Amino acid sequence: MSAALQVLPRLARPPLCPLPRGGSVVRLASGMALAEQARKLFESAVGAVLPGPRLHRALALDPGSGQLKVRDRSFQLRQNLYLVGFGKAVLGMAAAAEELLGQHLVQGVISVPKGIRAAVERAGKQDMLLKPHSRVQVFEGAEDNLPDRDALRAALAIRQLAEGLTADDLLLVLISGGGSALLPAPIPPVTLEEKQTLTKLLAARGATIQELNTIRKALSQLKGGGLAQAAYPAQVVSLILSDVVGDPVEVIASGPTVASAHSVQDCLHILNRYGLRAALPRSVKTVLARADSDPHGPHACGHVLNVVIGSNTLALAEAQRRAEALGYRAVVLSTAVQGDVQSVARFYALLARAAGARLTPPGARASAEEEAELQGLVAALQLPDLQLEETLEAVAAARGPVCLLAGGEPTVQLQGSGKGGRNQELALRVGAELGRRPPGPVDVLFLSGGTDGQDGPTEAAGAWVTPELASQAVAEGLDVATFLSQNDSHTFFCRLQGGAHLLRTGPTGTNVMDAHLLLLRPR
């Protein structure tokens, strides 16, 4: 990622008003195709939340006094600093921490995805690698983002380090997306396999990340404040790259340094919702029953400072800034897009048609039925930060190229045995919807990508589509409906035009959920 893509984004959303007339089209005349522009905007979003720069902004060390400043708190370092971490972005976070604090670092243990060091090295991202004789021990595990024996060994090593600390010590905890799978330590008698099976069943039935983490916390030694309790009485500073809508620290990686506010009844409600309560193994029932009768209640975490250092909001703000530099009227719609992928795809298709109609001659609008359905989807998907009418008015006033940005994490209910991820499936569904009724005399492109560079068990981050996707598929003998019925979006995009629609970034070293880009350009 070039240094130019690491510009710190603006936090404030600009007012919904058009660019000055005459400037946007001139600046857009760069000859770049919409797809190339979308890729660059996605890269700029990722570049704004790279772990090294974000960590350096969060920490300030005074070499003379040994004072470490984090936000408005100061900590005295005197060979008393320990480090643990878990998540997809933690390798780069640990490398940055080692560079900044190395002389004070006594010992560290991190749990990162299997193969990430080799992948980062192949990508030439040396700044995300630890020093050759690092004091930080690295465990790799959780292949395909699923907890496994390697991740369990890492979690037990992290617990052992934390339990050995004293009141004179400071524990720096690095957390990012994927942390839950990389920190599995089930409460006995629950086994790793039983917990993994339950997680798979919930995910396959469409459970949200919040619901998955609620169950994980209830069955874990280290989540839901367990790590903070293990480290007591040491001081704990937790630096977090958020991969959860709204950045709730108690949910990210299942909140290992945050006291859990969820009860056993919350867990039972989730299990009932997905029809799994009756099928629970005896061990899970035992742990839930034991927690329900625990007189001590949730763990206290008053010795912990939790700081979110990167988020989807920051990533989208930078993409918005870069889009405006390219001449687009850019609007951030929402950072809270979640819900079933079919509904999300329908939302984006209807939004494209409504926005496309507003870009045509003055007064044009989508049909009343479609606008009513769009309003209904905004309510059903629970997008409280989306100002739909204001956005469409800004589109109408722009009369030029428009970039609508959003982020979040839709869910896919698995029905087939195909290969894919939520970003590729979302893109394929949006392409199919757009093909049924293209949005008028405008060029349209939709891109969806995971900021970690990996969409499901594939090597792609996501994909991009246009309304021509359906006709292109027919020309190549590909039936979109069949691929969707099998959740086989990756295979579809690999076959379509030789994989040209796939978004391939390689591992980015960060993870702040997904980014969605909808580009519209009047013809």
C-alpha cells in the first residue's frame, strides 16, 4: 500500500451539498474506468486503518522519563511491560508496538491467523513483521477463521502470561477482528470441538456477530472480561481495531478486557431463536447452569483502559475524501449495514435505481412502489444513521458522478456447499438485481470488499459488478441463480471473464469489516 493511501481521514461528515458546477467532470477526466476507480477508493479505505500508523497515533512514549501516554492516561515503564494480542491485524500491531516500546518489553504472546507471516512477507510488507529475535512469541492458528488446537495453545499461553503478572506490571493487549477464533479457551467440561460445532451451527443459520460473541463469551475462560480478570492486579491497556458495527468494545473479539453484560437468559434466547437449545451437548448445559448460579456476577474491569484506534468509520471517511478528489459527490450512507445478504442486495439495487433516476433530467424519480420498498428496507435493516431522502436530494443536486459509501457486515444463510464469502455473494446478488432493471441512462458499478483482504475461505477480498453482469453470464453459459442457490459466488466470479471481477488485494494486515461502494456516472 503506498504511503499516499495512509492519509489520516477526516472524522466529520461533510454537509450534503453538491460540488461547484463545472469542476467535477473536469477532474474526473483521468481516463480511469469505474472499476479501477472503485479499487483505488477501496485501497484508500484500507490504507487509512493500517495497524502500524493507527498504533503510533494511539501511543506516545517519552524516552527520557519512560512515561507512556495513552489518550489522557500515563503509565510508568520500567522493564515492566508485557504484551498479548489476537486477531487478523495483530501481527502488524505487535510489530509497531515492538518498534516503539521494544526496550521496555519483557515478554509477549500473540495469536494470529495461520500462514499470515509468510503471506505478509510475500507481499513485501516488512513493517508488519516482528524483529528476528523478538521477545514476542507468535502462534498461528484458526485456519479459515475457525478455532482450532493451535489457537487453543495460543490462548492458554496468553492466559499463563496474564496470570503471572503483578501490580507493578502493565499488560498491553492488542485486539482486532478475528480475535474470537484466535482466543478459544472453553470452560471445562466444554471441549473445543463442541464449542466449534455450536459456533458453526449458529453461523450457518444466520446468527449475527453480536449473537455469536454472546455465546462464545458464556463458554470461554478469557472472553467477556476473563483475560482482564486473569491479569489482575496488573494495569491493562487494550488497543482495538474494531470489526463490529458501532464499535462496541464488549463485543469486539468477544470482549476479553470488558466485563460481560450478557446473562444466561440472553444465551438461551439466542439458542431458541435458531432452534438449537434442544440439541445442546450436556457440557454446554452444565456451564450455562453453573454461570446462572454464580454469586459473584460479572468480572470487574476497573484496572483496564480500552481504546478503539481504528474503525470502519475512519476507513469510509478516507474513501469519501479520495472520491471527492476524483470529482465525485461522495456521501457516507451508513457504517451499520447488517442483516440478510438478500435484503442488503435488494436495498443497494433499489438505491442505485432511485439515485440513477435523480441523476437524469430534473424532476425524475424512481417509481413510487420502488421508493416505498426502499424506505421499508432502510427500516427493516435498521440503518439509523442513513439519511435516505437527504442523500437522494444531494444526488439530484450533483448532476454529475456520485459515490455512495457504506460499511458493515451482512450475513449469509448457507444453503449450498459452494465456495464464496459474504462480499462476493452480495456483489453477485446486486449484479443480478441491477440486470433485471438497469437504473436508466447512467453507468453504475457496485463493489463490496472485506478490509482484511480475505472474503470467506477464498483469496479474494470481494468483487465488483455492473448491470451488464447478467448478460455477460448468459454469454459465457453461467446461470447466476444456480450459483446463488449453492452459495458458490467465488466459483462464478472465477469463471466470469477469467476472474476479472474479483477484488484481489492479498492480506492487508488490518480488519474493520466490509466496505461497499456504489458509483453512478451520468452518460
